[in-house]
Amino acid sequence: MFEVTGDDITRLNDDDLRTLAMRLSLAELSRLALPLSGVTAGGDQNAADGGIDVRVSRPKGSVDGDFIPRDDNGIQVKLPDMPKAAIIAEMRPNGALRPVIAELADQGGAYLILSAKGSASDSSLKSRRAAMREAVADHPNAAALHTDFYDRERVANWLRQYPGISAWVLERVGRAV
């Protein structure tokens, strides 16, 4: 009844995709009985955000979540697919690592790219993850940074855990239940 597919994720607009990332983050923290106040996402979707659309901060030493893996997490939300060149350009505009990503590395946090149009096979997912690692490789604390790429199918898998949010997505894409 609330089955959301990767194709549904591709139909979301920028604002809805960012709202979805925020709602999923809140739901995961709630499931883990962690404070929801650590989730921030705001302002105009097109405003300069320094490379982070949704920030998720958990109390230090919290139990690791499934899709929110660290105490300090930054999620960059993108509608288009993000092949290697796009990932490196996003993480290193003008060749320099974004300060917010360096900060996450220094904190032992996570930087996550969520792409609505991306559909990554096993080999292309490995390639995207490798591109993310390449983008941070010259940072002194690169090894401490967790990076991951969530394509539309992984986002749909995350979403299927939360029927209420699934219903919201289906309404947003014209498939209201």
C-alpha cells in the first residue's frame, strides 16, 4: 500500500528531496530514542549551504544508526545523478575540499550524498564511493571520515521503514493512497 520505489524518488523536486532527507533523519533518530533537535535543514534550497543540506548531530557515543552512521553527519542532497566527476566537483569546488567536509573529517563524522536520479549498480556504487574517498584523500583526517552515496533505490529502502513518510512521498509524486 505504501510501497515507494526508486522511480518515485526521482519524481521529487529539490525542496521535497531535502525535506525527505530531513524527515528520514528525524525518523531514524526517533527510532533510536535520540534527541530530534540535532537535525537541522532550513533556508532556501538554492541558497549557498557550504555543501550540506541536512545536518544530523547526535549525542557523542550514541549507538550507530543504519543510514545515519556517526555522531556528526552532513547530507548533501542532489537531484541529478552524481558520477565521479560530479562528486569530486561537489566536494572540491575549484580544487579545494569544502571546509564543512574537512570539519566532519576532523570530528570523525560522516559525509553522505543523497541522489534522487542516481541508480547505482554494485560497481557504480563502488566507483562513487571511491570518488568520495579520492576527494578527501589529501585531508589529514581523511581516514576518520565516513563517506557514502545513497542512490534512489537506497533512499527508497530507507523510506520503506517509515510508512507515514512513505505516504507523504506518494502524495508529493501524485500517487496518494
